[in-house]
Amino acid sequence: MPPIAVLVALADPTRCRLVELLRAGPQPVHVLAAAFKISRPAISRHLRVLKQSGLISEKKFGRENRYALHVNRLAPVQRWLSELVPSPKTGKEAAKLKTSASRPAAIASPAPEVLPVAADPVAPVPAKPVKPTKPAKPAVSQMGFDF
């Protein structure tokens, strides 16, 4: 089963960048916020999503809150992805894969479909109105961040 909470937390470029910044060690929010051109409250919301997924934790040091990355929480994602992606081959098989990967296979594309021309090219074709649909609610809370 995929680790949905962690994947949802990483589904945003800002949160991915926050994880990258926290690799260097625990950081206060003002240091993290300085790396972005968005407001501090927006950074705090992103940090809250990462915290809810268990990827980071928050600890108070005096007047500032420091956030720390928990790299071990990425292990389920790595395991899940490794089940989807086959492991690299060794020896002759690896050389064969490298050679075939460097040369793209010829893909036969179907002939383009020819559309009939309307009798009166000036007359506009009435368009069907498209009814908007409501987006499905995500299974994991993103604290107001939808993608």
C-alpha cells in the first residue's frame, strides 16, 4: 500500500524544498521562510502539513520553534517505489539496457485523421455548455492546499 500521507505532503514544490532545507539540520521558521518569496504564515501552513505527515517535528528552543526532518519516515516511500521499479541488472543485461535506453525505439504513429470541412466555414458551430464538477475531497488533509 502506498504511503499516502507522506506522498500528499510531498506533492507541493514548496514542501519538497522545505524538506531539502531541513536535511542540513533543525532550522527555525524565520530561516526557512527566508528561502522563499511567500509569507511566513504560508510557510507555517506548509510546515503544518509536513508535521501532520510525520516527516518533520517541531521543538521549542527559547522563543523560536525549530523544525527537524525525520528521514526515516521516507523509508516506506522508498520501499513502495522500489517495488514498482525493477532493480538494475548486472553485467551483460545492464549494458544491453543502457544501449537500448540511449536509442529510442521507432514508434509507428497512426495517420492523422482528416476532418470533414463544414459547408459554410463562416457559420460558427454552437458549443455545448460544460457543467463544472465539484472536485473530490482529498483523503489526507492538506490544510487548504489543493492540487
